[in-house]
Amino acid sequence: MIKDHFGKTYNKIMAELEKRKGLAFLVIDPPNQEPKLAGKLASIAESSGFGAIAIGGSVGAEGKLLEDTLQEIKDNCKLPRVLFPGNISTLSANADAIYFMSMLNSTDPYYITGAQIASSSSIKRIKLEAIPTSYIIVEPGRAVGWMGKAKLIPRDVPYLAGISALAGQYMGAHWVILESGGGAPEPAPLEMITFTKKMIDVPLIVAGGVRTPDWAYKVIKSGADIIHIGAAIEATNGDLKKAEARLSEFSKAVEKAAREK
């Protein structure tokens, strides 16, 4: 049983991370991009050097819309498809894996253990690879902070993020996400990223607010292993040439920062 503890998708991403020292994941939020566009963006992300596609992240990423989006991505892209669930409805056997997330600083037990208990048997039944992930919400938190009833980590107290991440690792998380919220003006503070990475031995993902290639460079250089890129690509409004240029810029910034670590 121990040999099967780490799934093939997790191992594949970790091998790529070991080789490249830094990765970017494209976030596709199905309510914000129709399926065919999602497939085209995923293809461009693959060509640009992204490491995976994270699908979900909001209310509404479920049912036929989710399935159609996953199928288009599968038809156009060979990158791992990892579900980024907003709730227990964001499940599909058509994905490769799922962030099995616990929102550590929620004040509602549902987001810490309740949703996980409610979804566990379904995940097992559809043979979806679960990647244990600690999810920590940093100011401003935005929609995810409000929905998850999070006691937000103050931006000027890096220590709280670091010890929260360490607790998550001790409880079995394979990855830690510092999330500022979709559409945040900035990612988690660089000092917080550096402090948190020094506290943990598992990969650190920074999500929310990585709106420019310059931020991507700074976040990876500060210690993040993986960044989520979503809103910056949504802002291209379906213009594939703009999206391609922007994805390439992000990829180059990550590569440069990873080389300089």
C-alpha cells in the first residue's frame, strides 16, 4: 500500500518540478471560459511550457460544463488535469487528479474536514487521484475567503502563514497553497512566501494575484515552487494571440527565476 501512496499524476508533476525548479499552472475556471476556448488555452499553455492545468476555483464549475471543459482540455493538451474544487460538486472521473484541500484557517468545520468527508467515497469510486493539499487564505481573500469563512492571514504577519503551512505538512499535506483570492491585486507578500517556504519541506503553491510576469518572477524567486495563473489570461477575453504572448511571458519569467534560485 505504501508504494501506491503517491499517485502517478503527483509523481509526474514532482519529477518535472525537480527538473525545472519552478512551474506555472494555468487555471481554467469553467464559468469564465467556454469549453472550446479552454481547450485552446490549454494547448497554448502546454506549448508555452506550463506544468499542468488546474480546473475549477469557483461556484459553478460542475456538471456538464465541467465535463465538457475537461474533455476539450484532454483533446487538446497532454498536461495533467488537476481539479481545483470550489466545493464537493467539482468532481469528475475525466480529470487526472484533485487537490484534496483542507482550508486550514476557515472558521467553519465544513471547509476543514466536512467537505472532505462528504467527497471521499465519491473520489474513491471514480478512481480520482487525491493530492492532500493544505489551503491557506491570505488577505484580501476575496470570494474564496468569504465563501470559506476564513480567518484571513494578515499580510504583515508572515509567521502565521508559515506555521499554518507547517501544521498542514505535519498533518499530511503533500502541497501547500497560499491563496490571496482570484483577482487579488497582488499575490501573498514576498516576505511571507520566503518565510513559509523555509518552514516546510513540501512544495509551496502561490495562487491569486500573480497578475504579471514580473510578479511571477518575484514569487518564484522568493521561494514558491508553483504559481497559479488565471485572471491574467481571462483578461485577454478570448484573444488567442494575446493569450499566447502572455502565457509565453509568464513561462519565461518562471524559468528565469527558477534558474536564479
